[in-house]
Amino acid sequence: MIRSKTEEEIEILRQSSLLVGKTLAEVAALIKPGVSALELDKVAEEFIKDHGAEPAFLGFNGFPNSLCCSVNEQVVHGIPTSKALESGDIISVDCGVYMNGYYGDSAYTFEVGEVSSEIRKLLKVTRECLTLGIAQAISGNRVGDIGFAIQEHAEKNGYGVVRELVGHGLGTSLHEAPEVPNYGRRGRGTKLVEGMTLAIEPMINLVSREINQLDDGWTIITKDGKVSAHYEHDIVVRKGKAEMLSTFEYIEEVLSKKKEQV
């Protein structure tokens, strides 16, 4: 069942979503060659708890960590390890928090050291896919309008759009109806109604859309071993223009400062 949220609920969701953004900014400050995803995970868990919230992913269906850290060919749901990141890697960091009875859920793909222009373009286009998808999240449209916008932009740039994993509704549960695929047809799927809260999250592969799952039961990888990018925002469906709940501003501030220090 899909339920629009009250304005009070939306404000609580916003606080959870903003805390995710602040947590990802803490992580952003640490990402460099030689750092491990497990170190990032520890910092994120402490930061979330210090702010009166709980890591949403820790223990979720048995997931062992607070962050999903997916490196290079890992698409999503990567389990943090002690392996050091290397220059040229990319790492998608997906974070969720549970605070005051509501969830926040957002993801950002980070460059580690010097990344190739080919990979930088993938990250840029995936960010653009997210923006285009969000632009379609208005009352009167349908879920297929979001997916179509994402798919069209990704595929015209030669990239593969993952089909098996989707965005979702968000609220008192981490994953609520409706599912929000990153592909689709205009005018098809669930009708969007004002007050619906969604997590929109393009997962875009450099070449083929085909994926596999590792034996750990969690980590999704590209079948061809090429890299994949992933960004995610929480939004509210409104008339005329979607309203953002999560933000990348805290992350971008940190990344900008890091560039200045180089």
C-alpha cells in the first residue's frame, strides 16, 4: 500500500535524510588511496549514533555493516572490507539512518585519487540521470516517467541500466511501495501523488547492464567486470517540481576543500 506522508512526517524524513548527507560528508573527508571501506564504515556508524540515530543497514536482513561500500565493478550492496582503496578506484557509498521512527537513504559515488576521464564521464552522466529522474517525480506523472528519463539519458551515452535493482518508497520502513525502476515507459506504472516520498537511485554500468551476485549473498557486480556508478536522493512528490529531502551539499563542500588542499 502506498501512503502519502503528512507535512509533519515529511519534516521528520527530511531530518533523517539530511543526517545521511552529513554522514556521507564525514566519509568524503576520509576517502583517499590507502584507506579501507571498513575504516569508513566505523566512522559512519559512530557519527550516526552520536547524532541520536541508528544505522539503518546494520543488521538489516542480516547485513553486517552500517555502510554499503561498492568498489569499481561492484554495483551496490558491497560489504566493507579491510582492503585499501587505490588511486583510480571509485567507491559507491550507500548510507541509511533510522531516526525518530523514519528512515533516510542516500548514496554517492566517490573518486579515489586520479580517476580516468572515461570513468569521470560515467559519474557525471549518472548524476545527470538522477537529476532527470527527479524532475519527473511530480504529481500526475507515473513511475515509468522517472525510469524513462533515467534510461534514455544513460543509454544515449552508451551505458547499461541495471534492471534487477530499483529505487523505492521511503518512510517508517526502509523500503516501501512503490518500486521505482531506472528504466520504463512514459505514462506507465504507479501514478505519482503529492506527498509520496521516494528514494530514486540510478545504478548505471559503463558497458553492459548485466549483473551477478557474489557468494556473500549481498554484493552485486557487473557481469563484464566494468565499473558501475550509483547515486541516490530522497524526494517528495509535489505539484510542478519535486522537493528534495536529501542533499549532496555537505559532500560537495568537503570535496571542494580537499581539492583546494591538493
